[in-house]
Amino acid sequence: MICIPVTAKGRAAVEQFRAAQKLADIVELRLDIIEQSGGQIEVADFLREKEKPVIVTNRRSSEGGVF
């Protein structure tokens, strides 16, 4: 099983999400990264377009994230 994390910031995350779905079995939305752009990104925006299973994470810095 291949999982691709979406780590682009802002609106670029939507494009990365679309591309990841073409290759992955499951896509990870890294909220700790994609929401750092200053612009609000709604999880619902991604889920409306989902074609594959999605896992949503918000990683703490101790887990390698930026939350």
C-alpha cells in the first residue's frame, strides 16, 4: 500500500492532493503543514474531491511536524 502525504502550503496543497490520488492507495493530509500558509484551507475542500481513502493528521514537532 502506498501513502502519499500532502505537504504543500496553501492552494498548492489542493493540486498536490489531486496528483497524489493518481499514484497513491491512500492520501495523508498534513494539516500542520498545509495550514501554515496564512490562508485557511478547509478539509472539506479536499474531501469533496477525494477518490481514494484519506487520513488527516496534525503532527506535533516531536513527531516531525510543525504543530
